[in-house]
Amino acid sequence: MLHWEVFNSNPAGRCILYIARDISVNRIALPLAKADGTKRDITFTLDQLGNNRDMYTLMKDILERFTFEMICIHKK
């Protein structure tokens, strides 16, 4: 189980989580958008957030770190 309160405990963690969510949602929405203005807004947002992780990558990184920590704990 992931402890979401870790992300919510500081503004930086909360921003990372929300940006990852926004990127993921916008990637899903882009091919479904019908209006040109909406497509432009989504594309602009994705461009602005492009250097950040999406939810998949963020969760993968968290799970890898968690797994590594659990391995280290069990080796002690």
C-alpha cells in the first residue's frame, strides 16, 4: 500500500503528484477532444509540463524505491 500522505506532507510532493496526474489525464483526453481550441489547450499544457513525470512513471519510480527499501530492510 502506498501512503499518499507522504506526497501531501509538503507542497513540493503535492505538486509532483498533481502534475503527474494532469499530464496523464491530458494524454488520455487529447485524442478524444473534438474542438480545436480544446486540443490546442491540452497540447499547450502538455508542452509546459513536458519535463515532468506522468503518473505511470511516478508510480514506477515510487514502487522501485519502495522495493529497494524493503530489500535493504530484510537484509539487515
